[in-house]
Amino acid sequence: MSQFAYEGVDKSGEKVTGIIDAESFRAAARQLEQRSFQITTLNPVVATQSKAKTRTKAKIKKNDVILVFYEIATMLRAGVTLKEAVEAQCESSHSDAILAIFQSLLKQLKAGVAFSAAVKNTDLTVPDYMYYLIESGEMTGSLADAIEQGVEQMEYDLKVQSDTRSALIYPSILVLSGVVAVGIMFLFVVPKFASLLNNAEDMPALAWFVITSGVWVNDNKLGVLVGFAALVALTFMTLTQERFKVPLLNFTSKMPIIGGWLNESDMAVWSKMLSILLGSKVPMLDALTLAAKSSRIPWRKARLAQVKSGVKSGMALSTALHREEVVSSTTVNLVKVGEKSGDLSTTLASVSRLYDQASKKRMQTLLSLIEPIAILVIGVVIGVIIMGIILAITSANDIAI
């Protein structure tokens, strides 16, 4: 499907401009004619424009997206019309990329395109649930509430990522420092005692192993560096490529402590997402589909798809969740209460808070274990190296005596 840029006037004589998707030039003209537009210019969008859009898209930060939507929700609450709110963003001090997107949004709104569809037609990167929330807000007349809830969820997603990243910074630095310390020992300290290998037949096995390893590392610096770089690249590939990431996530989610943390944080995101979508009057099946996308653990995502199938066949949500064993029995009971009271959205929000608090406690437990284990392992490795050097020196002295 191609894109066509058009200019013209509507029924009231007001100038309209925008971009439309169509199979051909004639199809685009017919669509615009159906909107009762009198078109003066209709041209295909060239490929270079698409590339420029891609470059613009890459420059937009998540925090910027959250900010502009929050500003729109605030203006709508203050009684400003949607068109005026978008116009205000076009005149704001945001980045050029944001301004270009909102100018496109304004053109589409003037052309009669719904806000949810207009956002989809831009390069503004937002989660899928944001489109459904905006569409739901347009249908129910509560667009400000819908956008605000979407912004809150985007902030929550960003906070979970930030907290996880921050929590792993200190252990990562600790491990990296240990690797560097061991590398320095093998490259610069241990090779100084290479001459002791002349009496290797009388040297203890540990001393021989340490000094031989140090000499080998020193003689093969380039190979060691290449091997280390390859290991880092392999680790990065494992963590980013889907075919490696899926089994890795499935495996780690079943591990003690770390698995509990991953599962609880995952369910906190899922239940919060489902709560927001249902609270915004999104149909249950659509809400379950979107909420399942927020799950990061592959096996759970597959089971949540089965939960949707169960609900679609007439099963209660609590029954489907219990059958697929994706949540705890306490959560199933809370969902049952929400179904009976008719306020499932509020109940799921409470479930999200419970999981969020539990995941934070689990993360603290995990960190409290990682730090001493890392210190212990690094200490043992350096201790073994030092012990090997001392044994080599003492054995050489014994030989000399």
C-alpha cells in the first residue's frame, strides 16, 4: 500500500491537507471524494520522506512521548478542545521531531481523521494499548481520562525498566571489577614469577597451575582479548535475539528467587494493564489480548492466550486463570471477588499493587545474595592466585636451602 499527500478544501471551504494510505492514485482520489473533499493536489509520498521519518522516529525519547501526552490530557481536562491542544503542541518548545509529528496530527484532525487513527498514522512510538485507550476514550467521551491512564501505564513500564537496570548496576560493576582485577594479576603480576618454573618438578601443583596460566595469558594477550570479546558478543546476542531469549527467559523464570522476581514483576505489569483497559471500557477480549502482550515471559504469554480462548468460549476469567495456572490462588480469589462485585478493574489494580510490592521485596533479596556471592567468588579466585604465588616462592626457597 502506498501513501499520497493531498491538499484541498472541505464542504465548509476550509483548507485541508494530509496523508492517506491507498492501493493506487485512483483509490486515493475515490477515498477523498467520499469525504466530500475538493482536491487541488494529490501526489505520492516519495521514499526519501519515509527515510526522514525513520530518522525522526529514532530521535524521540520515551520520556518525551509521555510528556506530550500528559500535556494534552491536562489541556483537555482544562476544557481545551483536542484540536486546540494539538495546535498548542505544534507551537511548543519540544524537539523538532515532536513538532513535525504534531503538525502531521493537526493536519489529519483538520481533515476529519479520528485522533486514535491519526496517532497510528504518525511515527510516534507508543505501545499498542495506547491506541485502544484513545479509541475507547473517543467512544465514551472521556478522552482525557483515557490518555491519562495510558500515560500512567507508560510511566509504570518505564519505571520497571529503570528500577531493574538500576538494581543490576552495582552487581555488574562488582563483577566487572573482579574480572579486571584477576586479569591484571594474570597479565602483570603472575608472569614476574615465570623464572620459578625452572624448578617445576619440585613445585606444588597449585603454584605450577597459577604461574603457568599467568605466563600463557601473558603470551597470548591478543587471543585472550579476542576470546573475551567473543564471549561478550555471544552474551549480548543471547540476550537480544528472540531464538535465544525465549528459552533463556523460560529457564530463568523457573529458577528459585530470580524466577520468583521475574514472575511477580511480570504479573504486576499484566494485571495493571488489564485493570486500565477494563476501566477504560475496552472489551474484555481485546483487553486480554493487549494485556497478554505486556507479558515478557514466553510460556506465560502462551498461557494467557489460552485464558483469552477460555473466556471467549464463555468461561469466567477467574476459572480460566485457575485452569492455566498463570497466577496464584490468592489472585484467583481476588478476581472472583471482582467478578461478583462487578468492579473487576479495581480488583485487578489491587492485584497489581500486591505483585509490585512482592517483586520489589524479591529484588532486594536477590541483590542481597548477589553481592556477597560475587565478593566471595572474586575473593576466592584472587586468594587462589596469591596462594599459588606464595607456594611457588616458598618451594623455590626450600630448593635453594
